[in-house]
Amino acid sequence: MSKLEKAALGEPATVAPTDADDAFLSVRDLRIHFNTDDGLVKSVDGVSFDVQRGKTLGIVGESGSGKSVTSLGVMGLHRSANARVSGEVWLDGQELIGAEPDEVRRLRGRKMAMIFQDPLSAMHPYYSVGHQIIEAYRVHHKVSKKVARQRAVEMLDRVGIPEPDKRVDGYPHEFSGGMRQRAMIAMSLVNNPELLIADEPTTALDVTVQAQILDLIRDLQKEFGSAVIMITHDLGVVAEMADDLLVMYGGRCVERGPAEKVFSEPRHPYTWGLLGSMPRLDREETDRLVPIKGSPPSLINVPSGCAFNPRCPYADIPKDNVTRTVRPELTEVGSQHWAACHMTQEQRERIWTEEIAPKL
Amino acid sequence: MAGTDNPVPATGSRTAVAAYIIRRVFGALVLLLVVSAVTFAIFFLVPRLGGQTATQLATQYVGKDANPESVAAIKRNLGFDQPIYIQYWDYLKGLFVGADYKFGPDATHCAAPCFGYSFKSHVEVWPQLTERIPVSFSLAVGAAVIWLIFGVTTGVISALRKGKPVDRIAMFIALAGVSLPIFFTGQVINALFVYQWPIWDSTDYVPFTQNPADWAWHLLLPWISLAFLFSALYARLTRAGMLETMGEDYIRTARAKGLKETTVVTKHGLRAALTPIVTIFGMDFGTLIGTAVLTETVFSLQGIGAYSIQAIKDNDLPIVMGVTLVAAFFIVFCNLIVDLVYAAIDPRVRYS
Amino acid sequence: MSDEKAVTIPAQSGGAALTKDAAPGDTLLKVTGLQKHFPIRKGLLQRQVGAVRAVDGLDFEVRAGETLGVVGESGCGKSTMGRLITRLLEPTGGKVEFEGKDITHLGVGGMRPLRRDVQMIFQDPYSSLNPRHTIGTIVGAPFKLQGVAPEGGIKKEVQRLLSVVGLNPEHYNRYPHEFSGGQRQRIGIARALALNPKLVVADEPVSALDVSIQAQVVNLLDDLQEELGLTYVIIAHDLSVVRHVSDRIAVMYLGKIVELADRESLYSAPMHPYTKALMSAVPIPDPKRKNAKSERILLKGDVPSPISPPSGCRFHTRCWKATEICRTTEPQLLELKPGQRVACHHPENFEDQAPQDTVLLTVAKEAAELVADEVLAESAETSAAVAAQVEATEAAEASEATETAAESEPEDSAPEAAEESESTEPDTAETDTTAPKATDK
């Protein structure tokens, strides 16, 4: 175990993939572990990535892959006495993990903001939508309520809520799902944040509303030039939104690269599995989907070696049982494209082109 | 399209609130009527069903030296010879327009609201009650202020420091507070501060209108002993509520906005956690006015709780009935207030 | 692979398909004019002031052995529909016939024998299983409720069912919390299959599951259908899942079916504008298409309230093709092409049903602003092409001129005449100009 840990600890130096100079957000070897009664939960276990201004990073993974905890870690919101956090989070040249909590608080909502999955539970049921937006604005701006209210109306209008001067006094439960998510976005963007983290922003919404919301986020990003992290389980959504992609499994990053590359030449069996599991409207109907066997791992008992090995159909290809004993590191498989798999480049290329791609 | 996705048009909300209030007030009135009917039935109908004759009933209303004439007078005056609904109707009428009671040559006019006349102690019920309600009310109000402040604060601190020593100690004291009966804590406080170290020379009731300072000072000990019990209960309630709300998504949103932790806790967390507490508080407070028997007894306060015990002992039915109605009134009234406050706190309640 | 386990179904059930009463292709379930209105009560006396018209007149049938997919956005009434045809709810109006028997208003007792034949699978595998019961009890419950004693005892049968759905039969005594979401959904499926039902209604069977698990359950449902000859009604909001599992698909909007067609026709050439918008909204997992945003049709606003649905065509408030007739007249669900029923005055990929009505409503003009010009042009082209072809056939059949000979608009063309019109290429440049709406923007 100690050898493994050492190997994992050595990761950041070797795996800083892009030069962090132009990155607005740089996360290095982020680890978030929770002490629970059942044991140590390694929700995030050594994740590194960068996001540039104006770019979108998509983080995909199944439930329990650590994708949401990662974003909460960046925001400094993983508040729990039992959480142990290590690694570095650089936001616009400022390190956040070691910073004073109050310092990070002042950045939250102003420099970095977040949109949550379920806008009904994420907005306070007792306060009007306008009140909540005004509050978000006035934390970071010393302005009168009247000015802030004007700003709230303006934002509601900007996100496409009809009659914003009336709806500003409405309560969240009076809004439809789509309108509520728009209001949530208005609240997040009221301070022109430079980093926007959207955690499953459209999962609770219908497809037609999802299309509206994604369109809105895209437009707003264009307008404000902010960096966006889009966390989702829906490969369709990331394909549409993301410039870069981070695939997470069992609290770790298994593949990372430009979205187009990850979709056209994925180099990790888990990514193949995700692509094979989903029925697609843009392809001929297939008779059968190709699911990944088994279930996602428990984060208390992450399988040793490659966390994916119990579900991987190719786990026996690398020699000496290495998939079950040694944790694979991210290695460069193409320009800016990284994957953590024990199979050789050639093996993976062959399997992808011969076995996987034709079936998709 | 703009209008159709708005489920509650702005103009409708005010009428909705008005309708809500009217519905609740109406409901409260109906409830009071039902309570009075049920109470009346219990005191006047049930004994009859149990086989007592009107004469026997009337005898109970006369003091020890009952002679046939006075019994007959009471029987007539109280309408025991009338059907039960007429009796109830007369009683209700008395509440609003007053009634006349005659025995022998004397006639007593009992002005509205007439809660009846006690033939045992030869007094009208209502003046007796009005004399005692302020005592009970003062006791309840002061105690409530103390227990709300202490209970809620302790609960919030406990919830935020869950598992830490502060939490454990607070919850231990709370457990003690819930477990210790009020006559015990009351007696101990009495023994310590009135007899052992006589900081209080008197705990007699002084009306607020007469001397507010004395009023508060004299009631402080009863307040504290009563509040001790309730603080403990409310600390536990608040703690549970806070633990739940602080895990809500909107708390995370509030933090994500960059709000200070104190704002997050008080404005976003506590407000939501207090909603169920408001409900329970309304009931507790309403109930307490008529039932703080133990505290009133321990500190010799002439409140309606103690009065009702005395009346029960004496089998003085008109007084028991009056006390019951007054107690019921406070409970119903406080619940009505709670409903209205609830609507003010939680906008979702207004339209349902 | 756990999903492969499902394929190795014990031989015992192999002949099940043959013993079914309804031969494949026969109508198993027939629904006519189905309605469900939930009353809204208000005021002091709680009198009824209106109704949520959750399901408001559905006509469809389910054939033995097929899978009917039902899609629509939240609030379209698809789940209510599921509960109506399984008779968990009593319809307000209309008729439900199962194997020719009217079950619309059967009471609990009357439904009992039918409960064996009609089963339901629910969305949330976490709340639909009683946490205090072992899965043996859960899966075996239908036998006890129906008083059926399977051969070899309940326990043996339950274990067989568990192995059928790909679970370890030895986990008979475990509790639901010991299973993952996907496994719980399998337990729900095993329970539904216990009494060898004919019709299984699945309400969002995979939407609460992770992507990789979704595929396992979808494949399992597939295998079971093949092995046991089951008939499915699968209700889902995910269009790609529905396409994968269904033979025919009904698209619902505000309590109505707007289009009902076989999978091929629906996905290759949707006729109802709503179907088209719905499909175009599905994000495609192919980053290369990221900039091909023009295909997307963004609908304006939200689904209107089912308490007071719009007049005429319920979609007219959001449709970019809506004209006066859409506001005033409700379109009937007509079989415009074999196997494709549509309720629309101005269908896509087909000849206009109300070509005389060319003036767009203002809302439609606003809605059209959100639709890319390419989409509008293409839609006009295909409609025009269909129209041209219809006209050509008509002209060939009867060479009499129509009253409006001056215009080349296909005003009187009968819809029945357009059966083979699937061409998507405009014949000539001339037909382009006949497109009624492309120029109206």
C-alpha cells in the first residue's frame, strides 16, 4: 500500500499536463477524504485539471465517482468536520486550499459561482427569488437595496424570465422548473463570476427546457468570457458544451483530454463502456446496448489496483495481474490527452478500432 | 406565453391570503363552539346519563346546608328541569347577553360574558376568572420569553457543534431538564432563594399595571423553574431541526453565494428550523395558560390552573366549566395565531 | 457479465410465449377516449373550482408482444396514463379494454384476477421496495396476494425469478438496502414477473439509474420480452432510451397523444412539430456536431398548465407553424401514413392539412425566431415536396382542374392520396415557392 500511496503522491509533479500559466483555475492532486463510521471515504483521490477563461471543462462520471465533491472542493463548500482536504486549487493565481476560510468566502459567489442540480431545493423556500438574488449581490457589493433590486430585475431579464419586474417578487415554488433554473443562473451570475461551476444543471429538467438552459449558459459564457465547469452524467450534454473532458471513476480521473479526442479516440475501457451503454439518436438502432457489468465501486472499499478492474472486460490483458495490484497513472496518449490504463497504447488502439468503435 | 406559466397571478395572492385568514378564523370559531358544547355535555349531560336526577344534580350546587327550597330554586335557575339543548342555549346566551340568577328573594344579575354562577361559593364565575387570568398569563409570557431565548440558542449552538463537548453538556442538561418534574425544581429554587438565601422576600403576584418591576421580580423564580423544563424541550427540538435544515441544499446555496456563516445559520438555517417550533410553541403556550397547575401551586400563585384544582376539589361545576372554556379559548386562539404566523413565515402555506 | 445472466433463463419458462391467449400482433389493450381529471378545490367550502386535466382523451391500442413507448415532458400525463391502464387510478371518462374485457370501472375485487396479467414497474427503485421486507418476501408477495401456489413452493419460484433477472438466488434473505440501484430495479422487475403477466407497464424504469446500469436493465427487459413473450408499455422521458426499446411510440403533450407511430417513421420523419422539437432537443454525444446548432428547435417558455390547456391544438402557443385554425380547431389524431397517426393541421414531412390557413399567429412568429432558418427552409421543402407529389399523383389520376388553378397550392388534395410520399428532395425550384410558411417570417 505504501508504495501505491507514494506513487499517487508523486502524481502532481509528473502529471501537470498543461502549462498552468494561462489556466484560470488549476487543480492539483486534489484529495477529499471523509471519516465516517464505516471507514474512510475517499470521495476525491488525487484529481488534477485546468480550466481556461472562456473554456468549458466537462466532468463526467456516475454517481459516487466524486465529480460533485470535486466541485464543492474547489468552492470550499465540502464543509464537514470529518473532511480531510489536500492538494492545491489555484484560482487566478490564488491558492484556496491553504487560504483563510473567510478569504475563500469572499471569492465565493463573486469570482466563482455555482449552479445546482435541483433549483427547487437549492433555493430557499421562504424568500422570494428577488430577495435571494439581491442578497447574493449585496454580499459582494456595497449598494442600496434599490440598486440591487434593479440589478436582480436586470439579471432575470437577461436569463429570459418574462416580466422580470413582477417575477422578482415571486417565490421559488411559484416558478416552473425551467424558470427556477433560470432564476438560479441569474443568482449565480449576478456578480459576473469568472468561474461558473454547473453541477448537473439540467438533470432535473425536461429535454426541451434543457436545450433552453444549455443555450443560455453557452450564450452567457460567450458574453462574460467566464470559465465553466460542467458536471454531468449525460455524455450528450458534455459533448455539446465542453471543450475539454474529464472522466472520473471511483474518485479518480481515468481519462482527460479535448472533448473531441475523448469522444473520437477514447483510451480508457470505462469511457468505452459509457459510450457503449447509451442508446443514441444519431446512430442506427442497435439490437443491444453494451453495458458495463457490475456496479460502481463503493468509495470506502475502492478495488485495489485499477478501480475499474472488476468491471473491465480487458482486465486480464496486462501481464502479472497488474490491474489488480498497481494503480495505473495517467499517461499521455495523445496531444493533451491522458488516460490511466495498464494496457499499452497499441492494445487500446486496436481494441477501440476493432472491437468497440464498430459497435457504437 | 408569458402569463400562462405563472401559476399564481400576483393579483390572486392577496385574496388567497385573505381567504386563508378568513378560513382559519372561521375554523377557530367553530372549534370553540364545539369545545363549549362538548364541555357542557360532559358536565351536565354525562351525570344525567349516569342516572342522576335533576334534583341530585341541583343538590351538588348548593353548599353543605342544602334544604329542599334552595335545591328547587337552583334546579329552576339552572334550568335542570329543561331539556339539555335549552340549557346549552341559555348558557351560550349568558355568554353574550348575561343572565339572571334568583334564589329566594335575592336576584343576581350576571353581566355578559356570564360564565355561570357558583352556588357553592356564591360568586359569579367570570370575575373570578378575570382576576386570575392575568396571573396565569403573566407566568406563561415570562417563562415563554426565557425558554425561547435559552432553548433556541442552546439548540442552535448544540447543532452547530454537534458531537463536541458543548453539545454533549448542553444535551445532558437538557435531558435533566426534561426529566426533572417541575414541583421538584420549583421546590429546590424556592428553598434556595426564598428560604436559605432570602434574595426574594416575597414572590406574591404584583399586577403589571401596578408595578412592572415588582411584577417581573416577583415572578422571576416561577418563570425560571417553568422555563427550565421548556428550555430543555426546545433545545432538543431546535437542535434536531437545525441539524436537518443545515443539511438542506439551500444552505449550500447560501454558502455558495459567499454569505457569512452567521447569516447562513440565522437567516437561512434558523428561520426554516423555527417553523415547526412555532407550531409547538403556540400549542404549549396556549395550553400552559390554563394548566400551569404545579408552578402556580409551588409558588402560591392565584392563577386559573390552581383555581381549577380548587374547583374540582369542591365539585364546583360552574367554575370548572368556566376554567375549561377559558383554557380552551387560549389554546384555540394561540393555534389560530400560529396558523397566521405560519403563513407569514412560509409562503408556500398561503395557497394550500 | 451480470446482464448476460438474464439470457440463461431456465428452460421452464421457455414455452410461456406459446401459452399466451393473445397471439402476437392481436390487440391486448385498447384505450378509447381515456380521461383523468383531478379536481381542484378551493375556498371556504372547498368546492371544486376546476380540474387538472392530466389525461384528456387518449386513443391507442397495445398489441400483444410489442413494446409501446410513451414519451413526453413532465406534466404531459404519461405517468397518469400508466396508472390508468393498470387501473391503479380510476378513469374519469373513456374506456380501457384488456383482452376485449372492459376494465374501466372494475372494483378492487373485479380487478384481482387482472392484477396477475397486468403488472407495473416503478421509477424509483429506492422507494418502491419496502425496506423492512427481505427480497424473498417482496418478490413472493404476489403469490400470497393472489393465493397462487407455484410448483415447488414459493421460495423455489422466487429464487428462479431472481436468477431470471440476473440476481443471485441465494440473496433471498437480504434486505433492499443491501442492493445497489440497478439491482433493486431488478428486484422490482422480478416482482412484476412473478405471476407471469401478459402486460408490463414500466414507468421510467431506468431514469433513476446510472448510465452503465441503465443499459443493463434495458437489455434485461429486452431479453425477458423475447423469452416470455411479454408486452410492454414503457413510459419514459428519455427519447433515446424509448427509441431503443420501443416498436411503436406515442408522443404525449398536455394530456393528449400528438403523434403515434412506429419507431422507424417517428424518428426518421416525425410529423408533429412537437415531436420534431422534442427530438431535436436531445443532446447528441458527438462533439463534432457542437457547432451544428442550427438543427435545434428551441421551444419558447414552458408547457402550459393542464388546468386550462390552450384552445384548439394544445401546442399552438409554442408552435412556430401555428395559424388561426390551430387556435380554434382541435386537430384529430389521424392516420396520415400507414402506421403513423398525427394530430396536426400543419404536419412536418407531410402535406399541409390546412393549407388555406397561411397566416401565422403572432406567437408562432415569435417561436419561429428561435428556430434556425435552415430548419424552417428544410421543413418547408419537405412539405412542399410532399405536396407536389400529391398534386402530381392527383393530376395523373383525374385531370380536372381545381378551383384555385391560379395557384399551385395543394388545397384540395386528400391526405389519403399521399401514401408513398416520403421523398425529401424538392422536385423543382418551383415547388419551393409554394411553401406556405418559409416566406412568412
